[in-house]
Amino acid sequence: MALFNFFSNDVAIDLGTANTLIWVKGKGIVLNEPSIVAFDRSDKHIIAIGHDAQQMIGKTHRDIKIIRPMKDGAIADFEIAEGMLRAFIRKVSMSWQPARRVVVCVPSGITEVEKRAVRDSCEHAGAKEVHLIAEPMASAIGIGLNVHEPVGNMIVDIGGGTTEIAVIALSGIVSDESIKIAGDEMTAAIVNYFRRQHNILIGERTAEQIKCSVGSAVSLKEELEIEVKGRDLLTGVPRMIEVTSADIRGALSESVQEIVNAVLRLLERTPPELAADIYDRGIMLSGGGALLKGLDERIREETKLPVHIAEDPLTAVVRGTGKVLENLSDYRSVLIKSTRY
Ligand code: ADP
Ligand code: MG
């Protein structure tokens, strides 16, 4: 076992705004936890990360703060983000040897300074060699597309903080769009809907559950009814109301439309030869947002193109990043070029 660990401490990381996943070379996915940190307000000492920190949401006292350091597809708090990344890496490094080589997938919209911060965090965690890869590229590889071919593929990755849309060909990103409308925005739209339409305040986790269970982007064959509990904003007392999946669809429609519009904008900017490839091959959806009921159908209707959902969309990115780690020599060309200063 010790010997095995010695050889398998290279890791691939999907540092997502909602979830962090880690792949260990030779083993596959070993960690899949929410990108959440609980820390002491006074000295920024990290108290819990991942699932443990998630359990504490809404139940902390005033000395503890809980944040999602990657919230909007950018690093909201460098120190905490670094602490989280180090803690996750430490959690999977069972041997005394720290991770030697690390491949990290980052949102394509992050700045040079943020890229530097991610590299530094991995180095501080003991990595000798750090490589970065853009999210849509990792997703395409995870889906199993041959990204080296002179053929265009369109990937739409809908995460928590951002929707990243890219056309990939010849190992590179030909064009891309990144918008800050994704899962979080949909969840927030549901919270707003209950506040505005029903004067009820519901928690973020409740809203997320509603989104995942009855949220949709097109009419359902059988519309669903759900009971929702929250705090009445007028009386202050807990109250329960009934709503339908059509109501929730209405709440989500603006976010869904923004994602569709971003896809249409990128299609408009796509060179004709690649557009022809996309016409034949269609659009691939990944990320947790791809699981929203009927989103594939909605994009199909609006683009008139074939739309496919990746197998296990929540792990496509880490599987792609893992594949790059396992076969680094074949994939050097897809990495983000490092800028030294
Ligand atoms: P990130 O890469 O930003 O960490 P993920 O790809 O892990 O994001 O996706 C997380 C998002 O997907 C969250 O906003 C979550 O609510 C959403 N999600 C997960 N399952 C579903 C579902 N069945 N329907 C709609 N949204 C979902
Ligand atoms: Mg992601």
C-alpha cells in the first residue's frame, strides 16, 4: 500500500465554484466535496472544509464564517481559497510524500493573478510541477472527444458560478464565452420568486433542492406539485405553500434564456468550417447545470442543433483533467501556457 501511494501521488483537481473533485493518478476520483470553507473570523484559521463545512451552514455562531471561496468563477478570497486547496490536497495525500505533479482545471475566465494564486497554492502544498487547464477543454477531454483533431466541437459547461461555452479544435480553444449565470443564479432566482410572489423566505439549500427536483427549462409532460416551507415575511412565522413545476420554470426562465443567448452568440462568432462540424456533431453539455430537466431540449429547440448531455456531467471535468494527468505527454498542447514574472 505504501509503495502504491508512493507512485500515485500525482493529482488532477477540478477546482469548481460549487464542487472540488480530485483524481489521483492510477486510482481515479478520490474526493468530491463542495467548495466550502468554515473559518474563524478573527484569525482566518480554517475550521472545516467540504461536506463538514456544508453541514455548518446556517448553524454557526458569530465567530465562524462560511464562504465559497471560488463563488463567481473567480477567487473571492485568496487566502481562504489557498487554505481550502491545500487542505483538500492533504486529505488525499495518504503517503508522507506530497503531490508531485498537479494538473488543475480552472474557469477559463480567471485572471493572470488568479492563475498565479492557484499555482502558488499547489506549490505551497508541496507540488513540484503545476499545470493549468481551462474548464471547457477539460470537459471536452472528459467527455471523450478527440480535441486534437481539426474538427470543431462545442462544449457548454454549466457549473455553479459560471457557464463556460467554447468551441474547441486542434487542441485549442477557438472562441469562448463565459457568463456568470449558472446554477447559483438559478437557485437565487428561486429564492427571489418565493420572496416576491409569496412573501416567503426560503433557504438557499431548500431552493437548490427545489431546482434539482422540479426545476425545468421546457414544459413537462406531467407538471409536478410541491410543498415548500419557509418563513412568512409578514408574520415572521413558518408557513407552507404549494407551487407547481410551471411556477419554478417561470422563476428559472431568465437564467435559462441567458444561457441560450450565450450559446447563440458563440455560434454566431464561430468560423463557418467549424460551424459545419458543430452542425453535424452537435453541442455537448456538462457540469451540474446540464442536469436541469429539459435544458438539452430547450437548447435543441433554439439552435436547431443536436444537443447531448455528457455521461455523468458533474464529473466530466475531473475525468478530463485526470486523463491529461495520466497521459501528460499527449496533452501538453492543451494546457494553459504558464506566464512567469
Ligand atoms: P462547478 O464546476 O462550478 O463546481 P458543478 O459542475 O459541480 O459546478 O455543478 C454544480 C451546480 O449544478 C450547482 O449549482 C447545482 O445546484 C447544479 N445542479 C446539480 N444537479 C442539478 C440538477 N439535477 N438540476 C439542476 N441543477 C443541478
Ligand atoms: Mg465545473
